[in-house]
Amino acid sequence: MDFTQKRWKLADTVQNVIKSELLPGALLLAATLCALVIANTSLVNEYHHFFETEVVKGVTMHAFVNDFLMAIFFLVVGCEIKKEIVSGHLSNIKKASFPIVGAIGGVTVPAIIFYLINKGTSYSSGVGVPISTDIAFAVGAFMIFKKSLNPALKIFLLTLAVVDDLMSIIVIGVFYSSSVRMVPLIIAGLIMFLLFTLNKFFKCRKVSPYIILGLFLWYFVYQSGVHATISGVLLAMLIPIARDEKEECILSKIEHSLSPYANLIVLPLFAFSNTAIVLNLSSVTIDTIPLSLGIIIGLVVGKPVGIVLFTSVLSKLNVVEKPKGVKWKELLVVGMLAGIGFTMSIFVSEIAFAGMNKALDLAKISILLAAIVSCLIAFITIKLFGSKKSYV
């Protein structure tokens, strides 16, 4: 094999690794472990100094990651949601109803569990923490177990996670925005109208006007007090999309261009900047136990129970139809994987417990524990009760 052949083979290998559905989850895990190690060593001061450094006046590196870079991630998520609504699994109510019902159950039951455990405490604002599913980690875990699970459940998990993200975004926008300032909000509304006009009336099919206006939209949403990441989803909803899947549209171009950066850079950087947790049991006191229990039970128990309960009841009532060949025990395993809240759960906890350092650290520890426990229970369930048939 000559040098040129070796180079092409290496290039193909790199491309395959980048396209691997396991890679985003692996990078998230690596970034988290690095942050945990640093937080519990002498390097912690340099770590905090770096993320407290101002990027521009009044905006630290930590805020830049959480408020601006995560808006890019939410733009990609918004593009995925719009594609699913227009021409994907959410475009057909019959196909969409089963995972939508599962997502509603997977959000409702964990929220109820957390609220009941933390009712009347100072941690009740964290009700949005256990309702989320981390797409990258959950799909990565699914790929590990794929030989024992029906391939149709991957589509179910992806659709469920997209709907889950949409509901989490709504919760962030409605319940976790600070006092709203009307003037910036009105300007943001005018920018959205301009984006709508460019799309519907001027039929603008160039990427640059949407990106430039999107930056202005982010700035004024940020100034308004509504959480700035919502601007990413709003922008995605106003970007032109082709109903013919063969036609490459602006939305697809933006999604394909930004998706690798969002999944392979933004999310790991977010994990690295938000999971430097000091593993000290002193943060666990009698008054903080409900917070931890609400998150862990909500994600580990509430997610699978909510998903299976809602889908099974409505299936028996003939409101929705379970995909053919899918077994309820397999659906339960996928429900357990949906209990990996990680990125979105940490993101919500950063907002819900801002200024409450002890609660925030414990919330993050609980989210990590819930992810580990969910994976372990899913693994044990597959080994004990999984189908002997291999789907690969």
C-alpha cells in the first residue's frame, strides 16, 4: 500500500469516526470526566479563572458558552424539530402520535415526582430539571445496545427526544426567563417579522441575511431577559425549508454546516464548563436530600414509567398504535435510556439554581448519578429479560 492509499484510508477512517453516532456521547463523557478531575485537583483555580475571564465587557467565558454557543446548539435542535414537523416523523399525526404521547408522559411524570418531593422547599423551581433527555448520550447508549433492541425504536427515541427538547425549550422560555424588558423584546419581535417577510414574501434563499439577522435576534432576546438560547429555536422556525426532501434548502444547509460544531465542540465545551463539581458529601444535608431524590427518581423512575404508562394506556384505548414488532420490554429499556438527562438537565439546573451554589452542585451530581443508574438498569434489564434475537 503506497502513501497515497494510506492517506485516503486514514481520511476515510477519520470521516467514519466523525459521522459515528457514538462520538458525541463519547466526547461529552470525556469532557465531563476532565472537568470532574480538574475540580478535585489543584488545577481548579486556573479552571475557574479561565471561565470567569471576560470575552467582551460584562460577558464571561462561562456566560458566552451557556448563552451564545448553546444558542447555536438550539438552532440546530430547532432545525431538526422543523424538519420533523414539515416532512419527518412529526408530519404524519399517525406516525407521530406514539412518540409524542411517550414524550408527554416522559415529561409529565418526572415533573410530578420532583414537585411532590420538593413541594414547599426552596428547590421547587428545579421542576424542569428531570424532564429532559440528552439526545447525544441517549442515542449513543442505544447504539451500544442496538443488537438487543428493535431498530424501529431508534426512530422512536430520536422523535421522543426531539419532542422532549421542544417541551424543555418551552419550559425554559416560560418559567426560567428573568424580568422581561419590553423594548428589546419588541425589537426582537420586529426582527422576527423581518425574517418572516424575507422568507414568505421576498423568497430570499441566501444564508447570510438569515444569519446576520439571527445574530441581532440573539442580542435583543438576550437583552430582553428571555433566555437567549430561545433565539436559536425562533430563528430555525423562520428559516426557509423545502418540502421536497430531494431539494437542499437553506435550513438543511445551516443544519448540516452547524451540526458537527454543535455536537462535537459546543456540547463538550458546555459539559466541560458546567460539570466541574467538587465531590464533597458536605453539600448533602437533610434539607438538600429532597432535591437529589427528586432529580434521581424523576429521571431514573419517572422517565420510563411515564413513557410506558402513557403509551400503553392510550394504545389500549386505540388512540395511538405501537410500532409493529416492538415489545413493551424493549420500550421500557428505551424509556430508561431517555432518563439520561445530562446536557439539557444541567442546562436547566444552571438557570433554575443560579446563585444557589450548593443546590447547583448537588443537582449536577444527581444528574450524573441518574445517567449512570439509568444505563446500568437498562443494561441489566437487557441481560435478564432482553430478546435472544440479534437485530444486527
